[in-house]
Amino acid sequence: MGILHSFPDWIIQVWLEQLGLADTEKLCEWMNQSPTIDLRINPLRTSIEEVETALQSAGVLVRRIPYLPQALRLIGSAGSIQKLPGFREGWWTVQDSSAQLVGHLLDPQPGEVVIDACAAPGGKTTHIAELMGDKGKIWACDRTSSRLRKLQENSQRLNLQSIQIYTGDSRHFNQFQNTADRVLLDAPCSGLGTMHRHADARWRQTPESVRELSVLQQELLTHTSTFVKAGGVLVYATCTLHPAENEQVISAFLAKSPDWQIESPSGVELPDSACNTPQGWFKVWPHRQDMDGFFMVRLRKTNNSE
Ligand SMILES: C[S@@+](CC[C@H](N)C(=O)[O-])C[C@H]1O[C@@H](n2cnc3c(N)ncnc32)[C@H](O)[C@@H]1O
């Protein structure tokens, strides 16, 4: 039981209800390990083979990651990330594997209009641009301008042209109604799936802050869903493992939105045990997949909706 005490009781309770004791202990052990560093290769600038060779020549060990043909995991200490070969050239971005899965679930196509409603600092926006071959239009919205500056820097470093930035609250944008082929809502959340990356994160949130986040998430989902054209797609994602911010947000939305349904992805590979929810949403438990905790679901607006 010792390892459980390194997390607040209410968080342990949330996990015990979903996992049982033995699995919760494994999750806590995983969350107490040092975080791994994954790279997402920018295929518009280089190839995974070229990055592997450059890193190995600099003495950095890497391995490939199942399910993700453009991803590498750094093995052991790599020193300063920004000094590694290929960083300044825009060959790659640091992004955990589970966050990379979100872009694949969205599955954006060249020439489409995509709205990234909570975009900064742009890990997923830049992935979307790469997946679209930098062809099409991506509206990157966020209410935090300091984080949007980071997004601007990242897209310049990666030499991406298709991203247009909007500062503001995505619950109040009115100019995007029925304009997007796809919307990504990577919602603000309690971050219970990434606590190993932020030393203070496990103490920062409370049950009350989770309740407030859940309300914000539902408001964001309700409004940003209106951005999607009939027949289009919305992916909702968080890096938390709290049902009140995930399953319950989606269930509440679907209950009042008859023109929306969950869609199982085709042509997208996700780790098996993360795919296996009967409801169709994906939950990445870190200790099972060896990647950050994530929740993601693809929703489709039916063709006959306005
Ligand atoms: C999980 S982070 C997004 C991470 C980003 N998608 C990425 O992959 O780099 C959530 C973001 O939501 C933004 N945010 C929170 N509330 C918002 C709102 N009402 N409207 C727009 N952005 C919001 C925060 O500023 C934060 O940047």
C-alpha cells in the first residue's frame, strides 16, 4: 500500500474505482518513474531514418514506437533537447506517443479546414499541419497569448505555413459556425495522466477544481461542436484519467445532441487495450501502454444535421 500514499487520497479513490487495487499500485509506480521523451518526426523536412542516424552519430540512443511510424523514444539521458541534431532544422518535435495518437485519431486530410480549439503551445496543431502535408487551413485558437507565442515559434521552426492563430475564448467565437471539416478540442484538464511530468501536479488539483473543469469542458464541447460542418468530425481529448472530465462529458454531450455519434476510427492504429472500450472511446492507461495517460474520442456530426 506504501506507493499509494505518494498521491492524494481522492486521486487514488478515482483510480481504484476504475482499476482495482493491484492495477492502481502499478499505475502509481509508473507515475513515480522519470518521464520518457518521445520525438515526432516532421516528414515534410526529413525521414525517420535520417533522424535515427543523426541522433545515433551524436551518441543518443533511440528506439521506434509501435503504432507510430513517425515516432522515436530517447533511451537514457540525451542532455539539452535543443542542442540535439535536427531540432533547429525542424526535423522533429518533442511529443509523447499518446499525444501523437490524438492527431491520428483526428485523421486530417490535405486541403481541409481544421479548427484546433485549445491549441497552445501547438504540439497537436503542428502535428495536424504535418499530417495534412501543410495543405489546407488550420485555425489555431487559444485564450492564453503567452502559450500562443510558443505555438508561433514552433510552427516557424517546423516551417509550417497552414496555421493561422486566433487569441480568445473558444466558447465565444461566432465566426466559425459550420466551417470546419474537423475540430480538435484538446481540452484544459486536471492532468492526472501526466503527473509524472509536473512535480507539483498531483497536489495542484482538488475535487472542486475537477468539477469546475468539467463544466468548462462541457461548455467548450457544446460550442466548438457548432464549428463542424454536417458530416464532419470532432475529436475530444484530455490528458486526464478522471471520468468526470472524460466519459461523463461525452455522455452528457451525446444525450443532448442527437445529430452526433461516436465513430470508431478506421485506418488508424491504436494500442489494442486502449481501443477496447465498448463505448468507442480510447483510454490510454500509462502503466499498460508505457505512455502518458490520455482519453480521446472521435465524434461525427451526421450528414442530415445543419
Ligand atoms: C491541454 S492544453 C492544450 C495543449 C495543446 N493542444 C497542445 O497539444 O500543445 C489546453 C489549452 O486550453 C487553453 N484554454 C483553456 N480554456 C480555454 C478557452 N475557454 N478557450 C480557449 N482556450 C482555452 C489553455 O490556454 C491551454 O493552452
